[in-house]
Amino acid sequence: MDWRWDFTFETVLPRILPGLWVTVEVTFLSFALSLVLGLFLMIARRSTIRPLSVAAGEFIEFMRGMPLVVVIFFLFFLLPEIGIFLAPFWTGVLAMGIYNAAPVAEILRGGLQAVPKGQWEAAHVLNYSTYRTWRQVILPQAVKPVVPGLGNLLILAFKETPLLSFVAVPEMLDAARRIASETYRFTEPLTVVGILFLILSLFSAVLIRLVERHLLTETRHGK
Amino acid sequence: MSRSPIAILVPLAFLAGLYFAVFSSVAQFLPALLNGLTVTVSVAVPSILLAYAISLLAGLGRLSSIAPLRWVSVVYIEVFRGVSLLVVLFWLYFVLPEFGLTLSAYTAALLGVSLNAGAYGAEIVRGAVRAEPKGQYEACVTLNMPPLRKYARIILPQALVIAIPAMTNMTIELLKGTALVSAVTLVDLTAAGVRQNQLTYRTVEIFSVLALIYFCLAQIVRFSGARLEHVFNRHLGER
Amino acid sequence: MANEKIRFEGVTKRFGALTVLDKLDLSINDGEVVTIIGPSGSGKTTVLRCLMTLESIEDGLIRIDGEPLNKMESEGRLVPASNAHLRRMRLKLGMVFQSFNLFPHLTVLQNCVEPPIFALGVTRDEARSRAQELLDMVGMGDKQAHYPAQLSGGQQQRVAIARTLAMQPEILVFDEPTSALDPETIEEVTSVIRSLAVKHSYTMLMVTHQIAFAHDISDRICFFDKGRIVEQGPPAAVIDAPTEARTQQFLRKVAQAR
């Protein structure tokens, strides 16, 4: 094996680190979009209007079996055809935002279901208004079980960003592939990308575990 | 899953028929997509079997009382859960030859997909084994069950049934993962779709058919999982 | 005097800062039926779990037939027991759990047939005919092909007793065998245990809250509190005419609860 450190530090890292920034941007922007869409999807899913809840349910089910790269390619090809011209970056944000909306909706729904039915009934017999019921009884209890799920999904989203290199979003893997095609050296760029992903995923997993533990102790003190 | 597969597949077949009727262009690109589908399936099926085997080995390895076995499992699980499948695929195909190990595109795809899914599966197996009630272990102790028999006959058969729903999801994720094997130059269903799209620009039709096929594959996995769970859970009652 | 079967010598068990068994001395003769009663949290069940080697003990020695259980002799000294030693010693012991702990994925017959094959090395035919005999004895002969989840609690516990007997132990340990049962199925289990105590020569050690049942079948009652034996003797003494204030108080509470 022939690993060149000068190449690693002088060419690979300086070109991949900006890609890392793009990766982080895409992750958070698309996740914010997923949260908003997921919230609407969850509300539609719980709606009493049957066609709406059925449609939301089918959409979630449908998206769960669909590879993300299919969604990415679809938007990438479709948008220009219908006259919408976006930079690949924003197409990527849109694709990942839509794709992860379904799991977000499921996690939010799970959080609401984790609130015992007795809590709704207690708020009802105490004559709480709908607003007060949600604000003071339901949401505070629903948030805690939701956090670890959303955290894990965020890490998953982070790990899915390299798929955007298929449509030339300049994230880390795209940068690595460009370096490789210019220099015919695959070892350093691809290994550096792999190690960066590993470090960041492990780091964020630890972070989520800390947040989770913090929430748990808070609940215990709360009682 | 309470819905019967027929209730899902019949409307799907109907929709597929509708597509043929409305979009005659489907006939143009469908053969290419079906070729892609055979590649997808030929990667997915052996990968699924391999991933299950890896899940079991690494999951049990992580619970092992033998420390080196535990370390190897932990490192494997954390590395493959931490790094994107796409990066792994590139690495196996383009970097591994640098270490003197050249894999064919098919082998690299198979290994990448199954090692990735196996890392998630290992955590599922571990969770299921640990979810086994303490009383089962204690009964094994008082009945003097030898360790190997204890796992093979008592703990694993129960744990694997508990693991079926999560393993079903893992299998669907694996199936979705095969859509990335174009990274190692295989022309799978997705890659075939993209190619056809560049030839015909029938974006909506092509991607609808693509989505339908993936949906059907996922439904097949989901249905098999539900069946399996039903069969094995028949006697176990509420747990 | 009969032979000593089990002997606890200064057995101490702690969970963290909590001392559950405090230098327990207890001797049980061959064929004797001993029942431990006492308030919850008094360490009754821990005695059984230490005997079954489900818990390790911090200090002291347990002997069975004079041979150390939690230790073994090596070059004239006592060293911590190896797994092989524990396995060999455990062959003399059989335990019936409060929560049955049947294997839910095996049929009633398989539950009773498989353990002896693995642990005793008997042939499948041998194990099967013995299991069928035992299932007949506990009145479960017609349910051989059922799975545990298809049975009532009382039925499951009778199967668990048959499974324990299939291992041909010399000592039977019962950990609150009726506590997880619906009231109407308690009788079917106690009558099986009673017949074991009366008709067979097993040495039995039991923890139960069924005071009347304990009175019926026991040769000796030990009243346990805070990790120690407060009072022991024949049922006619300990239950009918207790001398210790704590025993009197406990029995009064149990009687009131009825």
C-alpha cells in the first residue's frame, strides 16, 4: 500500500473540509424541512377526515419502502422539466426533507401515543381548554420520548448525505470523487471521508445519549 | 400489519395495468428496468442471507464473555453504523485493491450491502437476547443446561422470534441500500431507471414504475415477516 | 438422628449496602420438609437462591451431603467452586419458581423431556417415558402437546413441578409456588406438593405465604426476619404457639389479612 501523507494534508483535507460544511448544512436544513413536513403529515395522519388520514398513512408507508436516491434522482430530473430550476444543493435539501418527513411523522405520532389516555381524560374532567390541554398536559409529556428518536434520525440523515454526490452536490464524498478523478488516487480521499463520517457519527451518538440521559434525570426530578 | 397482502397487491396490479394503458412509453423502457430488477434481486437475496448470518454472529459476539470477540464485534458494529453505505461501497471497490484485495463489482456490492445491514442487525439480535426474561436464564441454571444448549435451544429460538419485526425493517433498509450499488458500476433497478430517463426523458413514468417496484419488493418482505411472526408466535401467547 | 442433607454455615449475602442474609446457620436433615415464613423483604427467597447458586454469597459455606457447594476442596484448601463443580452439585437440586419459568416455545412434554437429555445424558425414549409418568402424576398427562401459554397458572406450575422432578433431584426447592396463581387454582398445586411431601422421600425447602398449607406439610417452620432466623421448630410450636414477639405480630397480621 502506498499512502501519501503530504497528499492527504495538502490536497485532500483542504478540499474535503468545505464539503464537510456542505454536508452539515444539508443535514440540518433538510432536517428542519422534515420536521415541518413531518408535523403536518402527522396531523393529517391523526385527522378525523378519513381520506386525509388514509392518504397520509399510505404516503408514509410508501416512502418507507422507497430508496432515498430514487427520490433524489426523481426531483433532480423532474423539477427542471416542470420549469423549476434549483441548484443541486437545494434539490438535495428538498429531496431529503421530503424523504425523512415520513419517519418524523411516525416518531411524533409515537410520542403522542406514549401519553396515557388517562391524561386526556384528566384534562377533560378538569375542564381544561383544548389549548391548555396541549400546552400544559400533552406536549410536555410527548416531547421526551420523541427526542431520542429524532436524534437518531438526524444521525441517519447525516449519513445519507453522500447520496447527494450522485447529483453533484458538493458535499464530502463528491469532493473526494473529484479529487480521485483528477489525481487517480482513491485511497486517501475515500479513507479520509470514511474516517470523518465515523468520527462525526460516534460524536453525535454520544451527544444524543447525553441529551437523553439529561431528559431522563429531569423527568425523575420532575416527579 | 393487519392488512392482507392481497388488499395491497391487487390495487397495485391494477395501477400497473393502468400505466400500460395510459403511458404507452412504458413498453419502451420496461425491459431495461426489468434487467435492472434482476441485478437488484441478485444482489439483495444473497445479501439478506449473509446479513442475517453476520447479525447473529456479531450480535452474539458483542454479548460474549470472551473479551477479544466482544471488541471485534463492537468495532465492526460501530464502524459500519457510523459510515455511509455509499462510502463503504466506494471504499471496498476502489481502495481495497490498494491493500492487495481486488473485488469484483458484484462481490463488493454484496459485501458492502450485507456488512452495512449486518451492523444494524447485530444490535437487533443483541437487544432481543437481552430482552429475554431473567427467569428463562435461571430456569436453565437450575436445570443444569449446558451453555451451548441453553442458547441454541432456549434463548435464541425465543429471541429470534422477538427480533422478527425489527429484522423485517432492517431487511427493507437493506433492499433500499441496494439502490446504491451503481457506485460500483452495477446497473441495478435505480441505475437502469436513471439511464432510461436520460434516453427518453419520461421522468414521471419511469420513476413511478421504479417506485412501484420498490414498493412491491418492500411489501413482499413485510408480508413474509408478518407471516413468519404469526407462525412462530402462535403458541407463545401474550408476552 | 437422621443424616444431615443441607447445611448453611454463617452464610452472608449483601446487595450493595444492604445485608440480606446475616451469618445464617441452618441445617436440614435428609427427608425433612422445612418451610420458611416471614415478612416480605426478610431474605426468605434469597436463602433459596443462594442454595440454587443463582446468587453468589459474600461469606460462609453451604454444604450438601457434607460436601461444599459454593466452594470446592483443592489440595486441602477451600477454593471458589468451578462451573463443573457447581453443575455436578446442582444435579442434586431442583427448583420450582414463583413464575413457573417454563420454556414458552416448547410443548409441555418437550419442557419435561429436553432438560434431562441435555443435563443427565439419558436417552430420549427414557426421558420421554419418565416425563409422561410424571405428567400423569401431577394430573397433566392429557396436556402433553399443549404450549405453556395455553394453560392456566395452576396447570403451568404443575408442569413446572414435573419438569423439576424429571431431573431426578434429591432436594426440592419451592419459591412461593402459589404466589402467582389465581386463588381457585392454588389448591391443585398445593395438593401436588403435599403428595410429594407425604409419599416421597425428598428433602424439601419451601418459601410460602400459605401458612395453613405450611402447617400441614412441614416438619419444621423457620420464621425469618431481617436476614435472620428469629424462631424455628415444629409447626405446632412456631405457628400455633409462637414465643417471639415478632413471630406473633407477623402471624396476627397474616390472620387479619384473611
